[in-house]
Amino acid sequence: MYRQIFVHPDDRPLQQIVWRNDPSEPMKGYQLNTVTYGTASAPYLATRCLKQIGMDCKDDKISEIIIHDFYVDDLLTGGDSIQDALDIHNKVSSELATAGMNLRKWKSNEPRVILNNNNSSLDLNIGSTEPCKTLGLSWQIESDELYFSTSEIVLNNFTKRGLLSVISQIFDPLGLLTPCIISMKILMQKLWLLKLTWDEQLPSEIIKLWLSIIENLSFLNNLRIPRSVICNQYINVDLHIFSDASQVAYGACLYVRSSNNKNNVMVRLLSAKSRVAPIRPTTIPRLELCAALVGVRLYEKVISSLRIQVRSVIFWSDSTVVLGWLKMLPNKLQPFVRNRVAEIL
């Protein structure tokens, strides 16, 4: 992708290398005319050019897909029908081909979308049972489900460094594994309270808790999450955000409820976010307020990414204290509460 983009002539002298084919030859300087791997500006230039292609596209639907559904050079998109997917496949490929960017390695949960393409130069892969990654998430093509595998997690020494290494190996951008990961983070907080060094052996009781958590991770191999979160030919979409807290952690999750004109209703978990409670003890109502704030921030993040019309948004909290704070005048609240209430409202 990078080598298909020319750098402005004024900037090309800043991209130079020296080379010689033989040690006996004198050094020769070469000027790089295209975007080069490793430079700080390369990712921006590539994505900005891709966005420009989308902005110049005359087809509004294809333009929106190119602008919003690409992550660098990976495309993750879909349609409501096989014909929609075929049109997207053909039109996006055609549009990017005009800029010398040929899309390859197409995958789809509908084989006809791939088999319809007669271009033998494309590296088409239709395998339905082999592992497939979609922006870092594992995707089972045949069943159209996301899944997680713990077999790739490497267990290191029973030290603070080893625990943090395992936590960082779990890639969960949507927060679908939040209940599992938060227990690890809570245990990590306990290690900070013990003031252990990075490579100091953990106490036996901590090791026992850690092994119990790791053992339960194996159940994630059986977890399957439907990739689709909205029903076909939907007419109404509602968002429900639930927040809750305990003494050790708090968080929120966002569900999407969609329905169509056939009275079919689909409810799916879209995203979640959690945080470990602060070390300094605080009250449950304050933690519930922090959870409500996490829910609002989660909603703002999701709504800025969704490109669909949402009929209603409902926030849920079982804390009557938090609900009471939200109804009070700001000048009657303490600074901690007032600042968070102001952001929520």
C-alpha cells in the first residue's frame, strides 16, 4: 500500500538511503519517491490517501465504506444481502484499483460472494474451518461467530512481571471478556499493595488465586459470540447501557436492541468497560456514580462509531443514590460528585 503513494517532490530529499552492490564499489545515494515503511508520517499518509479516494468516489455508499470501514489496509464491512455484499466487493475493488491498490485475501461467511469474482490474480481464501483474524479478533467464518483461544497465552514466572505479561496477551478491544480480565486486574492491584518488586516470587496464596483464574480461562475456548449485532432489515435500534459497582471494581456494558417489520427482535452485547476500584476506600454510591460515568463515556464512544439511526438510548442503574444526585442542583453536591454528575448530564 505504501509504495503506491508518491511523496511530494519537495519532501523526497528527506528520504534517502546509501547502497552499493559490492564492497569495492563507491557508495551511491538513492532518493525514495514513495511513502516509506518506518517513517513517522507513513501511517497517516496512507490512511489520508485512502480517505481521499473515498471522498472522491461518486457512489455515496461505497464512499462511506472506504472512509469508515478501513483500518489502514484492512477492510471489514458487510451488506444486508448477498447482492449487497457482491456490489460492495466489486465496487470497492474497482475504486481502489484506480489508485493501484488491489484488494486481496477476501473472506466472507457467504462463499458465493467470493466465488463470484473471476479475477485469478486475487489471493482468495474461502476456508470455513481454518482460523481467521478480523482486526485481531478470531472469526469463525462458517458460523459467523467471534471466538477466543487461550491456547496462545504463554504462562511466565509467578512474578508481578509474569502476571502483567499474561494480562497483556489477551486482546479484547470490545470488552467482551471484561468479567475475566477484571479479576486479573484486581489481583494485580493486590500485588502493588504488597510492594513486591517486578521479579520477586509471589506469595503462595496469590499463586493459588492466579492458578484458579488461569484454569477458568480455558472455558473461554467454548465461548462463541455472534458477529452480527443488528437484525436484517431493521427498522428500530435502541441502546441500553447498564452500570454497576462493587467494593473492588465497577463498570458498564452496552447492549443493542434491534427489531424489524416482522416483529423479530435481536439483543446483543456490543461493548463493555470496567475499572478496578481505587486503593483508597470509598463508598459504594460514589463507585456507582463512577460506573454510571463509565457507561456515559462508553455510549459516546459507541455512538460516534455507529452509522445507524438510533431510536432511543436508556441508561440503567440500580443505585437510588446516584439517581438522586442526578436530580439535585449542582451547588448542593460535593466536588467529587458534582464534577461527575456534570459530565454525565
